[in-house]
Amino acid sequence: MTDADPTSGHDASAGDADPFYGFKSSVAGSPFMLWLRRDGMEWSYGNRSGLVRYDRIRRVRLAYRPATLQQHRFTAEIWSEGVPKLQIISTSWQGLVQQLRQDGPYAAFITELHRRMGAACSKARFQAGMAIVPYWIGLAIIAASAVAFATVVFKAVELSEWRALVVIVLVFAAFGWQIGSYFFRNRPGGYRPDAIPPYVLPKT
């Protein structure tokens, strides 16, 4: 293993050729560390570790997953033969109430992982966003909420409750912006390892 800083999101050894990414997914948990080796991705978490060969990865899913303390958060889920599902997160806990964004190191690591999988002629399925069924169920719920909102607005206008109308519109606008961004970034679809959809990676 290389001499790496698990909380910085990048390799602490500037001369090392193997890309590194590290993060903490919880306050009390151990740091999750990953290296891209020649034949596969090495991972270490607490007293567990392993190597996932690039040509044995079965599925990769990239998604936008905001959290309570960090709205700008992305994840990569990786399924492989004989290895538990690995989840790589673009943020890292620091202290008790702060999640740091690691946009640059995360995007660089995920992009390089895809490049190496492509070079290994990986047969994996590459998926972006949510699964299709939950996605359309979510859109149906949003549509029902929009109808309910329109009904409330109509009633407020009918009763000339202008202050209430302003509050309702502001609340729904904020809610709509967050939900709209979530579903826009998480629209389901497949992609090639050399053409990662930009909406499931942080901008750097």
C-alpha cells in the first residue's frame, strides 16, 4: 500500500503512480481507501481489504445522492464477483458536523477507473442515475404533489389569502428546485466507460 492520507481524498505520496482515493462515510467509521493497481482496484476498510479485478466487475452505477449535511454529493456503486458491493462517495466526514466535498479527486478517480475498465475490455453494465421503477414512481409522486399544490394555490387566490399564497409559493419553489435537480441528475440510462454522463459526476 502507498502512504496515503485517507481524509484528503488524494494520494499523499506525489511520486506514486497508482491513483488513490480516500473518504470517511460516517463520523465514527474507519476511512475507506482505494488504489487503482495494474490489474484491479485495491480497497481497504478497517480490518478488511481486497482486490477487484477490472475484468471481473459486473456492474457500475453512478448517481447523485445528496445528504442532510451535504447537498452536493455523488456516489459510485460497484458490483463484482466474490466481493461485497463497494460504494465510493464524493464527500468525506471531518469532525462531528461537517462533510467535505472532494469533487476533483473523486471525479478523477472514477474517470480513471472507467478508463482502466475499458482498457481491460470489461463486460460490465454501466448505469447512470436511479433504477427505472423507483424513478417513475418518484415522478408520479411529484406529479400528484404538483396537482395538490395547484389546488392549494387556487383556494388561496379564491379566498384572497395573499400572504399565505406567497409563503406557499416560496416553499414549493425551494422544494421543487431540490427535487427537480435530484430527478434530473438521476434520470436512468446506460453509458459507455469512455462517455460518462456529466450529470452524475461533480464538476471540477
